[in-house]
Amino acid sequence: MSDIEKKWYVVRAISGQEKKIKDVLEAEIAAEGLQECVGQILIPVEKVFQIPNGKKVSRERNLFRAY
């Protein structure tokens, strides 16, 4: 199965549930033995820095919010 041509797809998920959906997809792929068919699952995020109470904190924010 290594000669399978891979394509890309967009999955629309409920806002705030992207990581949970990614984990579920990866678990199903592993359970079905389809690791060769699926390359990578990406969630577009950006790293932002905030300074609450004078302390610099970094966190990830979805790049396309409410898409």
C-alpha cells in the first residue's frame, strides 16, 4: 500500500474541539491500520504571547477562529 497517492482534505469541526477530533481520528487510523494511507493531521494554530499580571505567558490560538 506504499504506492498510494495521498490527497489532502479539510475537516470542519466544532470550534474548540479541534484537538479532540484530531485525537479521535488518529485513534481510528491506528485501530484500522491505515497509518500508511494517512500522512499527517494538522490543526492550524499560532503562538501568541500575553502579559497578564506582568508575567509573559505563551499559548496557542487557532489560526482560523470560527471558520
